[in-house]
Amino acid sequence: MERLRTGNTQLDRILGGGIPMGSLVVLAGAPGTGKTILAQQVCFSNGTPENRAIYYTTLSEPHSKMVRHLEGFDFFDRSKLGVTVELNHLSTLAQEGDLATAVAEVVRHSFDVSPSVVVIDSTKALHEAMEHAEHFRAIVYDLASRIAHTNSVLIFVGEYSLADVATAPEFAVADSIVYMSNESEGVLDQRLLRVLKLRGSDYLSGTHTFTIEPKGLAVYPRQESNIVRSAPAGEKRVATGVPGLDEMLGGGIPETSVTLVAGPSGGGKTVVGMHFVAEGLRHGDRCVYVSLQESEAQLVAKAQAFGWNFRDAIEKGTLVVRHFEPVELSLDKVAVEITELVEGGARRVVIDSMGELEHAAHGAARFPDFLWALMSGLRTRGATVLVTSETAAFFGPAFELARGLSFVVDNVILLRYTELESEIRRALTVVKMRESDHVKSLVEFEIGGKGASVKGKFTGMAGVLTGTPVRTEEKFREFFNR
């Protein structure tokens, strides 16, 4: 099926590749939801001197005002007006109620210029000008069928509610319906987009978030709607770069697997993630470090302190450090940006940490499904992923993971604090490696001037994970003295 691109790659993905040519699309939603901006973005992305984009206004804003509002967007080019993009009025005919004459003019002009796209904004005003709804349906059907003969895309823009979608006749005739809204969740406002209908084509279902930015609409598909069958971990091992840890892992992390490093604040999770990236850069791998806590400058400075030149790698393009502020974070925006970086060739990904992403779900039950979809997508694109998660307890054997992590990750490395001889020390153990053997020992984990390293077992000690270990001979003495 031949498609018309919208000017936004992610929206095209939601629409199964774009808008089918020759179809009628209705962009519906309340005022201020971004319908006109999206319609104009489609027009400026597809209008050419040979196949113009034609934009008809009815009783919406005047053209001078519309142009003034569009000037701040990257897709807008004033030199294209009248050359590749036409702005025309239908308001006079609409006010007179002579809709049939207005439709005839649209059809005549469309056959004259063979446009790529024709937009009518707002069709709700035309509908309200008609006394009988059945007459409007017949006129809409006639317009859509005639425009389809030119293979143009016809777009209706209107201030419709969901109740209108269920009853208004133009929606019965439409081939595609895209509903746009502004929703409040607590103190957070979100712009949402949903495809309600796409005749003769598959699409990504559900509600997708979008923002209005200088480039126009930036759309972030819901991860769960783009399900990818998770590929099994590879046989090749990927070194972490932490001295002693790779030996415990049987040579490293299995390629294209997901590894969780869990531990308390300051336990060394970020350092392990930085080791993983530094080792990848040493082997020529493209790497991505997603930080939801420290900024790029902070990570670069920390890496420099351990002897790793992350700044040089960033300038060369072999390392991308992407910092997301944890306030009002969009899960799907994070997922889309990470996925695009992996599609660009990144082979190692660190996400530090899962706690902020879980919080961004605002308590919603979607987080486990979101996480599974994201990790499956990264794995099938060839990335080996290391994620961190902060545990609440500093001492003691119990630890809790972010919701959904336990069944998503393949490997789990646990970091803990323990008190030994009046000193706070770090302990490490490999809790889980899916379909792979590993060393089960509990070892001391140290962070020094060159990063992290595994020192060895806590010889002669018991109860290290409790945080207050005792020597094994003392345990035996207590047992026999009972």
C-alpha cells in the first residue's frame, strides 16, 4: 500500500508506515490539542511544486494569524506558501450554508493541481452549518470518493469529542481516525494520541504520548504496543571490565542479555556501569549511558577520576551520555530515544537507574509490561544491557527490586554493605545467571582509585549478608556451648 509520510518517523511507525494514499483521515480532539500543527506539518512535509499541499480553512483562525503561529516551527517555510503549500478560504461558502458548492470547488481544484494532501480545517464548522446530518454524510462521502480518484490524502480537522466520534457521520465515512487529547494525571499534563481506526492496515494500538516542540509534533509510541519476541542471549561473553567479576560470571555477561546490578546508595552500582562502558569503548563498541541521576558533566568528571576519558569518546561519537531529569519523566520518550540510539549501532547500554523509571509510571500497573517490551526491543536489536536498581536496605539479607525487574533480567549481581572489624565494607554476589553457570561465592568488593575490583572471599566469616558477620569458629563455639 502506497503511503504518505507525516513528517514524523515515530508517527509513521504508529500508522503502519504512514497514511494510505487516497484515504480520508479525521484528526479529532478538543481545541488546543495540536491538530492544526500536525496537519500543517503533514502539508509542509509533502507539498511539492508538482503535487502541492492544499489547506482550506472554514471558520477557524485567519490565515495571517495561522502563519504567525506557525513561524516558530522548524517545518514551516514562508517561501513555500503559494508554491508548494496553498492556504485557501472556504469560510464564505460555509457561512452561507452552500456546502455543495464548496465541495465542488475543492474537487475541481484538486483535479487541476493533483495535490499530495488536501486539508479542511475545521469540518466541525461545516457540519454545524448543515441542517440535516444525512445531507452532510452524503456530501462528505461524495467529496472523499472524488478526491480519492486523484490519489490524494484528504484530512478533516475538527474539534470533536469521543461522543462525536461514535455518532457524527463523517467518522463512518472516514478511512482513518486519529484522536488527540490533553490529559491530567495528578499535577502532570500529558498530550496523548490514539489511532481509533485505520481501514485496510495494521497500526500500533493504544495511547501514545507526544509533545509539541520547535520541530513540530514529537511522538513517542507506547512500548507495549510494539511487541518484539525476545531473542535468547548469545553464547559470546561481554566483559564487564571489573577485575575479578568476569571470572565469577564465567568470562563475562552473555551477549544480548540484560543484567541487573542491585544495591544500596553508594554501593558501587554506577561504578560497575561505568566499567562496563569503559571496557566496551576499549574494544571499539559504541556505548550508551542513560543517567536518571547524574548529569553528563558529573559522569564525565567521575570517569576521569578513575582514569577513563569519556569526554573524548563523546566527542568521537562512540559514547552517548543521555541524562533525563527525573521530574515529570515520560517513559515512552526515554524508550524511544534509547531504541533509536541502539538502532544507530550502539552495542552496550547502561540504564542508571530503574527506580526513577518506576516512579515515572506514577504507580500504574504498566511498568512491568513497559520494561519487558523495552528490554526485549533492545536485545533483539543487538544490545547487551546493564541496568541498576537501588535497594532500600543498607544492611540485612533482604532486598527488594523495582517492580517487574525480576522476570525481565537474565542476570542479577547483588551489592551490599557489611560491618567487619569496626569498618564498613562492600560485599558482592552473583545471585542469578539465566542458562549459565557462575561462581556462587560471596566476595569482598572494593572501590579504589582505578575503579572497582573483587578482592576475594570473606574467609572464615559467616553471616556477611546480615551486615554483622561473625567468624566461623565463634559460630561453632556458640553451637557446642548450648
